[in-house]
Amino acid sequence: MTDIRVRAAVAADQDAVGWIHRLAFAPMREIYRPGPRAHSATQQTGSIVRLVAEIDGRILATACYERTPDLLELFSFACDPAHQRQGLACALLRHIETIARQASIRRLRAVVVAETGNAAIYERLGFTSVATSPSMIFTSNRFPVIHETVMEKQLEAP
Ligand SMILES: CC(C)(COP(=O)(O)OP(=O)(O)OC[C@H]1O[C@@H](n2cnc3c(N)ncnc32)[C@H](O)[C@@H]1OP(=O)(O)O)[C@@H](O)C(=O)NCCC(=O)NCCS
């Protein structure tokens, strides 16, 4: 089995992270794009922690999480299209779940764009859809309105 290493990103990873982001989200840009109110996806500020997943020292996937008092918010999952379906996002999620448990947090949350169909991926990873509403931050050339679905995962006690 391929050895995937997950670690916190450092400043020197910025180019690799930006590149993976552009590659992974290129197909998504046919469906939606950030509007003027969206934050930069590759930005890492304040309480947001960016992770990278690498194989043989090469960064192939990335994700962010932010801790709130009662949950960990996950976002910006992106995997190099040439290395998708190899368990990289799963490895990032497992890492985040470990961090949550260590902080005695039992709830994870992710917001997905409904029109991408990504909710199905999160469901396979154990998340449940909680609510869907029109997006205030994303726009689209294809859809008149873009919707955001809030997905949550309850972690079992260790
Ligand atoms: C979503 C994404 C990060 C998944 O990364 P990944 O490393 O390929 O995911 P994994 O290999 O860990 O897959 C874990 C499980 O998720 C599900 N899954 C992942 N990609 C899927 C797809 N394209 N279609 C259906 N199920 C999928 C499967 O159940 C998979 O397990 P399996 O391969 O054993 O069946 C990747 O497809 C991506 O970068 N997409 C474009 C950017 C994006 O949409 N990000 C999410 C923003 S909310």
C-alpha cells in the first residue's frame, strides 16, 4: 500500500498547494466560481490550519480546517487530478479526525456546493447533509443560483 504522509503546511509549500488547487478546481470552475465576497482559497490566516498530504515527499493533496468552540470546520479539499481515488483525501480526513478527538471535539462540518455533486463524496466519507441554502459567495455562468449544502459528521468516542 502507498505510504501517505499528512503534515501541516509550511510557507515553502505555498506554490505546490496553489498548483494543486488550480488543477483540482479547474473542472469546478465550469460549475461555480468565488464571487467578490469569497476568501482566497489558498490563503492561510488566523486560526485556519492548512494540511498537505504527500507521497515520497511530493505534495499531492491539501485541505484546511478551522477550530471553533464546538466543531472543526473542513474546507478547501483538493487532490492532484492525476492522483485522485488513491486515498489522499481520506488520509487528510483521518488526520483531521485525530486532531478533533485530541481536542475533545466530536463534530466535523464541511460546506459543499450542491451543484458539484460533491455531497455524495462526503456522504461516503461519513457526513450527513444538514441544510442547503442559496450561496452568498459563489457565482456561476451555468446556474442562475448556486447552493451550499452543510454536511456534518459526528465522531464516535475513542
Ligand atoms: C474531492 C477530492 C478532494 C477527493 O480526493 P481523493 O484523494 O480523490 O479522495 P479519496 O481517494 O480519498 O476518496 C475517498 C472516497 O471518497 C469517494 N470519492 C472520491 N472521489 C470520488 C468521485 N470522483 N466520485 C465518487 N466518489 C468519490 C469514494 O468513496 C472514495 O473512496 P474509494 O475510492 O475507496 O471508493 C478530489 O476529487 C478533488 O480534488 N476534487 C476537486 C476539488 C473539490 O471538489 N474539492 C472539494 C471541495 S468541497
